[in-house]
Amino acid sequence: MKPFLFGLLVIGLLAWAPLVLNDYGTGLLLGLTGYATLATAWAMFSGPTRYVSLATVAFFGIGAYTVAVLSETLPYPLVLVVAALIGLSVSLVVGLATLRLAGVYFVIFSFGLAELVRQTVTWYEVNVTGTLGRYIFLPLEARHIYWQLLALLVLTLLIGIYMRKSRIWLALVAVGDDEVAARHAGVDVTRTKLALFALSATIITLVGAIQAPRWTYVEPTIVFNPTISFLTLVMALLGGAGKLWGPIVGAIPLFLLFEWLSANFPNHYSIILGGIFILIVFAVPNGILARLETLGQRRKGEAQ
Amino acid sequence: MFEHLINGLVLGGTYALVAMGLTLQYGIARIMNLSFGDTVIAAAFAAYVLFTALGLSPLLSLLIVVPAGFAFSYGIFSLIMRPLVRRSANSEALEVDSILATFGLLFVIQGVLLVLFGGNFTSYSYLNVPVDILGAVVALNRLSALILAAVLGGALVLLLMRTRWGLRMRAVAISASSAPLVGINVIQTSRMAFAIGGALAASGGVVISMYQTFTVTSGVVFTMKALIVVIMGGKGSLPGALAAGLILGLVETFVAAYIDPGLTLASTYLIFLALLLLRPSGLFGKAS
């Protein structure tokens, strides 16, 4: 019962925060919650299966762009539903084509997916609708967006907690450890991977859709910015993609660092981030949390 | 029609050249290099600078840019990849590690280029004279790009297929774990393959800069296309990369000419998808 109450308290505090924070603080909290959700959703699939997905921004952009296209014709909640459905169907197509093959095909496909979607959307807008770039006028303030993101983050975490207690988690970990062995043990490998990829992609699409009103002007180059995929990946890996709290632990310092870098070194941040990322791959291959655990165990071992 | 065929061959020849580099890096050195296209673009910018600042023709700048690409990749392998090769327990772990490390490298290279050159479209005019071949009009720079790609690619295929050195390379590509049993130094061979792959990327970049506009961010698309060509041709297969590169270039040119230039990447993806569904081991690869 205690962790449950503690959780409620933290959520309550976080939900209350924008009422006392200024605009900058709320914006910061909003961005952080967005990335924390992206990283957690990313790790939901890529953590246990160890399939590196580089397609985060493809789904994020699909969500944001759907809102830009539909926000004036449909009521807002319905727009979110449509966005989620589009994200779901794209992820199912991509997953069905690539997930039954070796992991590297999936990585390659996901690597170029954002560029493909961006070019296709651009082509469609230029040739069919004749408008490149759209305005979003929705009566949503920063705190409204933040509350939605917070709710989505909590939901994502709850799914994560529930999954870790279910059989599907065992199946996933088995797939990540040794796919052939998992198949022999009776795990429907492809279906498990596909379901999880679709779930993770749908959440990512929703993050994009919810955050879209933050930009009043949207065009493909803005919403399909590859830096978003990169940051999500770095955050999840820094904290540890295999742990429930890992992505959030990674998201907090990296988001603040990114904010600081883009304010102070707007031209150099991608060099610095790239360098940091390479360091992470070398120094903490399994993430900070796993590192701390092994350190803790070693200390315990020494004490005995 | 004939004109499109020649242009398609030029584009395809360039893709084949670049993809041969990637297939060496991935097939032999077992490094999945996501920053490959950015090496290509860096070389294109180098050729651009040498041409505009020093008036050096791209053919001459190859003599500077290609060794630089070799040295750069040699250094990257020694600094970043070798520790990963050592650490990885199996080839799958190495694949994931190399994907992650080179993904970081991609942003570093792109960031450096962005600081140096900004985000604008860049091109220069070299040998932009029309040539008449059997009634089709082709720019001389495109024609020399095709010849260059053919010469470099042909030389590499000969080296790999006819020399003892090439035999070592192919042995490591077939089985990195058994190669040491016959006295092959796998790390050394991998490093050489990775560096030659970088040299090919650099030559591809110079060739591309002769007839295409490019930006700092177009590296991703080149990596993507090179990867698709490598997979189409079968991992580590040079003739496969050659054939697949030409096919891709021809398809793209015809799609751009007859359907819509905005849909070339979509057509590339469609080929890739069809291939994944029908022949996941590649055109020339052996079924596993």
C-alpha cells in the first residue's frame, strides 16, 4: 500500500506544480514529461527485446501532423483517437514486414522511416492539398498539455508495472536473451514483438499529438526532426532501457542538459550530445540503474 | 528514354560505389555504420571546398579526400570500434553496440559540418558541358562520375577476388570465428576493411558532389540507400552491391522521370519491403 500512496502523492505534486510555476517552469516541466514518456514508451519495446528502434520521431511526427490536419474539422478528443489509430496501423505494417526477420532489418527500416514519412507527407501536401505548413489553433494552454502528458506518462508506467507482472514479460525477456530458444520454449516470438512494438509506437504517436498545439505552426521539417529520436534513445539508454524507471532517470539530467546546451551552444549541441552518447555506450552499456545495482551488490559483498 | 537510362546508370554507379564501402564495413568488419552517409557527405563538402577555394578539380581532390577518408575510418575503428569488438560476446551484441556508437558519431559529424558549412544546399559547377551519346544528351560531369565509379569499383572487385589479401578479407567475411584458425589476424583485417570502406565512402562523396546538390543533413538518406543496396545484394557481397546499386539508381531515375521526383525515396522503400518479404537473404546472398 505504501508505494501506492507515495505514487499518488508524487503525481498530485506534479499535477499541482504548473499552478505555482511561471510559464518557463511549466514549459520546462512539459518538455521533460514529454521526453520521459517518449523514453519510457521506447524502452517498453526496445528494452526487453533489444531491438533498437530509430523510428521514434516517425510516430511522434505522425501524431503531431494528424492534429495539425484535423484540429479544425474534428473535436479534439476524437483527433487524438484518430492519431493513435494511424500510429497503430503504421506500426503494424512496419512490424509485420520487419519483425519476423533478424533485428538488423528492423533497425535499418526504422532508421529511414522518419525520412520516408516526412518526404511522403511533403509530397502529398505539395501535390494534393497544395499547402505545406499548417496552423494549429486550439484553446489549450501549456498546463493543459502538461496534464495530458502527465496522465499519459502515468498510464505508460502503469502498463509497464502490469507487464512486468505478467507472462508476456517473461516471453519478452526470453526473446531478448535468445530468440531461438524462446521460440522453442513455445513463445510466439513475432506476435509478442509485434504487439509490444505497436503499443509503444501508439504511445509515442500520442505524445506527438498531445504536444502538437505547443507549436502554433507545423510543417514536416519541424515535427519530423531526427533529434527527437536521438534524444529519446540516449535518455532511455543512459537510465537503462531494461528497467521501468531507467528511462525517466535518464530523461531528467539529459533533458535539462539539452535545454542548457541549446540555449548556450545552439550550434554545437549535436556535437556535444553525440559525444556524450558515445561515452554512454562505452561507460554505462546497461544504464545508470544497472550500474548502481552492481556497485551496491559489490559493496554488500565486501561488507560480508 | 535512353537519356534516363544513362542518368540512372550514373546514379546507380554512385550508389554501388558507396554501398561497396558499406558492405566491406558491415560484411567484413561486422560494424553496422549508421554514420556512413555522413562520411560521404563530409567528403562531398571537402571536394566542394577544394574546388571553390583552391580551384582543384574533383578528380585531383580524390587524391587528398580518399586517403583522408581511409585515415579517418582507420582512426574511428581503432578508437571506438575496437574496444566494442573486444567487449562483445557475440556478433549480435557487436551489432547493437556498433549501431548505437555510430548513431552517436552521426550526430557528431553532422554537427561539425553544420558549424562549418551551415544548413544550405550546396553544389558547384564542374564539367557541366553537354555530351551527345547516341542521340542522348548527358552532362560530362555525370559521365565522368559513372566512369570513376566503374574504375574504382572494378579495381576493388579485382583486388578482393584475385589477391591473397582479398582472400583474407573474404575469409573473415565468411566466418570471423574460424579465420584465426588459418592464421588470419581478424582485428587487423577488420580494421583494414573498415578503413577501405571509409575510403570508398569518401570517393563516393567526391563523385556525388560532381553532379548533385547536397546538404549537411542528406547523409541519412545515403546511409539508408547504401544499407538497402547492401541488403539487396547480400551482406558482404561486392557483385551483389554492384547489381543492387545499379537497380536502385535506375528505378529512382525512372520514378523521378515518369512518376514524380518526390516519390523516389518511397520507391526505394517499396523495393526494400518487397525484397524483405520475398528474399530476405538478398539477391546474391545464400538462404540461411
